[in-house]
Amino acid sequence: MSSPGQGLLAPLERQVRLLQTLVERSLAPFDAVFDLLEQSGAAMHRQADALSESARALEQAAELMRVQAELYERTVRTVRAPAEVAKGLAGVRRRDR
């Protein structure tokens, strides 16, 4: 047999459970928003990493272009030198660049 106190507790326990459910459902959208914000932060970190990698690749490409430019200029000077010597021997004036 149940005591009179237990009869009063059952409706209170039910109200507490209903209140808990209401609070959980009310706060669920906030949890979803915070989850999305965390995911956005992680995505931004990945983008920053990708941009850093791209920057390093561009720096390497720029350095390679500098080396190629120096080699090209040196090649032109090397190929031009015999022609300049021949012009000098022939008395041809060097043209201005």
C-alpha cells in the first residue's frame, strides 16, 4: 500500500520531468549554434593552413623565377660577349641600349 505522501509526489515528479524536457528543448538550438560556431572555427583554421601553404609555394616560385632571370641575363651576356669583341675589332661602334 502506498503512503499518502507518495500520492502527492507523483504529480510533482511528473511536473519536474516535464520542466526538464522543456528546458532541454529550449536550449537545444543554442547547442546547435555553438556546434556550428566551433565547426566554423575549425574550418577557418584549415583555410589559414591552406593559405600558408600557398604562400610558401608562391615564395618558392618567385625564388625560382629570380634564379631563371639571373641565368637568362648571364646567358645573354655570355652570348653577346664574342659579338662585342668582333665589333670592337672591326671598329663598329656599340649601339646604345
